[in-house]
Amino acid sequence: MRPSNSAVVDAEFLAAQLNDSNWVVLNATIKKVGTSSEQQVHEQIPGAIFFDIKQRFSNTESALPNTVPLEEQFEQEVQKLGIDATINIVVYDELGIYSAPRAWWLFKAFGHQNVWVLDGGLKAWKAKGYALESKLENSVMSTGDFKARWNASAMSTTAEMLSMINDEEHCILDARSADRFFARVPEPRADLRGGHIPSSQNVPFTEVLEGGFLKNEAALKAIFENYVAKNVLPVFTCGSGITACIIALAAYSIGIENFKIYDGSWTEWATTPELPIEK
């Protein structure tokens, strides 16, 4: 059984697949940017495996946070989780929808299409009263045969972003809050310039969510029709490549399947002094 929605599944769907060996559940939770701490969660969806975005699935040698790992690293780390090439994957996080879309996009960018996000995350699962278990260390018994095939067109570089300013074939959508976009508040990362990429438009990731779930199809179409014209390729950016994937997930769920993520996002742009900014 496959979900009818191309981007997310609900808790009922996941519960029906939980004992199916063709499905695997990944917990891709990270701490929310701008918060000093998060309440520790000690429970998980039964059988869930931790997908460590910060350490195993980022290039930790990069000066930038959350940088896409190399193809070999991604393949090896996914194999260590016991994941095979044909497996169906559902990713969730403990905040509703926050970091799970980053894992979803990484799998897509590395050539694995059978991946979905749990709409509403762990909170939705718990609200339905489904079973939980204590968090477990990854105890994978075997190595998977997952193969990574990096799709370079999934990501934009800073040089490409510079060329897209006022380019009618692309639109740059920034998922940060309006206060950060317009430099009304300091960036959460110390000494980072405030503002936004010239010609970019602000679509705060919170606008595509409601109560930790993606908004319905009609609401999402109403949002994106204001920004993404026909035959225009959207490029999603944010602070460090995490919340850009939330609005990418929302766009994908209403049929906008061709898009790019600016992986360096505002952290890379703002730390490059020669690049222009608007406030």
C-alpha cells in the first residue's frame, strides 16, 4: 500500500504499515534554531531509528551548519541504519513538522523517491493514542544495500543564487520569519548580517503549517500562487537549510515538484561580505 499524497502520510496510514518489513520509520528531530534547550522526549514510535541530521547526515567538516554530506558519506550512513534500496521510509520529528522535511529532501536529492513525512509528527501519533516505546540506541543487526545517487540540480550554490537575482526564470522564497527577513530582529547566529537576498520573497515556514500539520491543499495553493508563476522554478532558502525544506515539502505536496534548495542559505550569504543584501 502506498499513500495517495506525494509528500506526507498521516498517523493512521503509518500505524497500518508499522509491522511491514517494507517500511522503516526514522526520527529526524533536531533542536529548534533560536532556542536554548528543548524538553527531552524519552519515547518514540515503535521501531523508529534516529536519523542524525547534525552529525551523520551533514558535512561536519564544513564551516557552515547542516551542509549536505558527500554522496559516499550519505550512502554509508544510510546503510548503517539497515536501510535497503527498495525500502519505503517515513520520517518524523518531535516538534510536529520541523526537521523531518530536511531528511525527506536529502533522500530525494540522493535519488530515493520512496520517502514521506509524518504529518504532525510525534504529536499527531500520540494524539491518536498509538503505541510508544522508550527511545532505543540504534541496534541495527545488518547493513543495508542503499545506493545514493546525488542529483546536483536539487541544490543551488551561492554563485547560482547571485545569478538568479532578478532572473525571471527563478523565484527565491525565504522561509525565515518576517522579522528576520526584514532585519527587524538580530539573526540567532552571532555576528550574522541581517536582511535578505535581493529580489527574494518571504514565505515564513509557519505560514504553511497549522498546529504542526501542513495546511490543506487549497490553503497551500493560495499561498504559492502568489509567488510561483507558471514555468518559474522556485528556490527555497532559510537560515541554514532546515526550514527551507518545510516550504519545499508544502510546495511538493501541491504538485510543485521541480525546485531547488539553497543549502548554504542565509548563513552562507550573510557571511560573504561582497554579496548584496536588502533589508
